Amino acid sequence: MKNLLTATLFVLVLLTNTKAYTQTENSEAQIITQSADTLEGYVHISREDEYVFTQKIDQKGNVLSPARIKTIIINQNEIIKSKEIDLNDEKQLKFLQQLVEGNTSLFRLPNNKEYAYWVEDKDGNVYALSNVKLESKRDGKKYIRYTNTYKGILKNVFRDQPDLFNEIDKLKYSDIALINLFQKYHELTNQPLKVNFTKRRDVALAWGIIAGLQYSSIKFTGTEELESYLSPTFSNSSNFSFGFFTEAQPVESRHSAYKIAFQYQSAFYSNPTLSLSTNILRVTPAYKYLILPNGKFKPYISLGPAFNFLLSLKDQSIYDELDLKWLQSGSIQYGLEAVAGVSKSINDNYGLFLELRYGMYNGNHLTSSRRFVAGVGYVPIQDSFDSISNSFGILGGFTFY
């Protein structure tokens, strides 16, 4: 238990010193308008993947439009340019991150898996280096393949250097692989090249606090020796729960997130035999699915295993027949917990959420007890039991991005 509390404290310290969702941080920037005016200030990327500009940190930011902005320079080394591209069978103005600047330039369209990279040739034409995922069914089985169209486009753009074709055939669809290819091409053609590559974090982090009421029940199923002293079923108990959580969301994923919560729960149960008071630390890692990630209100569901660490269990009965003592070796319950909730972002720094939570847990445990034997007195005995419990709760809290 000492190790568990130490780990919990470490996570708390880590969370309080981590700036979550790094793409929302203000970064020093210059913006160049389509009319060639230059403004200096700060830029951050909102949760809706928009570039927000402000000339002072404490001012409300304005969303930048590629129709009005030509270039964004972030921290003097990350270049964002407005480009007209053919996307979804129509011409669109988009902000593209410039990875390589040279006679032939390489761009990246953030948060687009199939049309992530774009190339601009020496004549100013912009082509998609696409890698579209295709799914098909044959004989009742699902098959997935990728078009690898980007390889053909690169061979056409670099047609004056056929020595690169074998390397293009083996090329991965990634930042580093494409940048290395462009560097080799410019070395072979003796042309200048500038790499403006700033790799953003692949995972956005958030943390938060949670509290609410939970309605719990517990049932013990023991050996005949134990059941002769103990009524196994306890009444339901309404109890208060609070804790904290941390959440990780892949930047390129709009629907998936991964969460781990630490909750403290105190509950009181009673039956004709005993009155039990428990204190539990519940750890619940879970997969979270965001149903409508871009809505004003964002509903979600999550599912994952649950681990109950019973910190203490006390018998508060007037007549303590069992002299119940919880042994450290048997103080863990294992279970499953499901959540349905809805969240709302107040701004780029924090949001609110409300959720319904249901869990089922069981475990094998030990207890020590006493029995009165004529002529001897109270004799300590040890017996075992299984515990089955469930809880239903309404909880809410704050999420900090």
C-alpha cells in the first residue's frame, strides 16, 4: 500500500507540473497578411484546430483565416502557409505546415491521415501526396489496403532523378522519411534546401478532478464456517466519492482517448449481523470514445477494468462477534466499470463534465474471527470469503487542458 500511495503522489505532482494539451499554449509568432502587412504577437491552436492570434497574452484571440493570412511564423522556426489545394473534389484554401522549403517544397496538412502531405513543384503547382485507406469484403472477410498514391506523385516530381525511384518504392508515409527524401533530392541537384520541421506532440494530455454520489451494495459469500456467524447480504449504501484523473488523446484522433482515474470512496454497509465501514481507493484505466467530438456538448462513453484497494474495513457493530480484521494480502477487488457522460469546453483552458458510472467488482479475501469454546474461552480462527459488489453513481467535475 505504501508503494501505491507513493505512485499516486507522484502522478499528482506530475499532473500539476504538466501543461496539458500543448497545442493550446501561446507561442510567439509573426503573421503576414495577404496584403504583406506584418504583425507580431502570440498564436495558439484551439481545440477546433484553428490558429488563434493575439498581440497580447491577456487579450481575447482572433481566429486566423487562410483567405486573409499568407504566412504564420511560430517561434521563428515553424512555418504555416496559406495554400489553395484540391481536397474532396473541390479547391480549398488551407493552412499547411511547411516542412521543407526549396526548389521543391514539402507541406503537411495537420490532422488529416489520408491527405497528410503535399508537394509544391518549381512551377508552384501543389499536389497531394495521398495514401487513402480502402476497405473491401471478400468471402465474408474484411480487407484493408492503402493506395500509396504518394509514391507515384513523388516519382513524377523527381523524374529527373530516377536513382531515387527504388527508395521511393520503400518509402514510409511519415514526416522524417519524406524530409530525408527531399534532402537527398536537393543534394543530388545541388539546390539549396531549408528544413522548417517542428514535430508536434502526438498525444494531447489533460487532467481533472471528479466528485459525486455513488450508490453501492456488497455481498459476502463465505465458507459454511463463516456463514454460520455472518449474514452475507448488506443493505445498499449512498456514499460520497472524489478523486482525480488524467487523460491522453492522440492528436490525429478525433474520437479516441485513454483515461486513468483515481477515486477515494467511503461507504457504510449494515445487515442484522454487522455494520461495516469501508474506505476504498479505486483505480480505473479506461478507453474513452467521443461520440460527437466537435459539438458544443460532447457526449462520450468509456469502458475499462477497475481495481478496488480497500484501505480499511471496520466492524462498527455494538456486538463484535467476528472481531473483523482486513488483511493486506486480500484487499484488492477486480471488476469492470462503464461510463456515459457529456462534457463542454468553457474555453481552451478548462471544461465541465457530468457522467453516470456503473461498476461491478469481486475478489477473494481473508478475515480473522473469534469463537467462544467452553472451557477454553475465545479462540482465534481464520476463514475466507468472496465479496461481490456493485455501484451506480452520478459524478461531475472539471477538466483542465
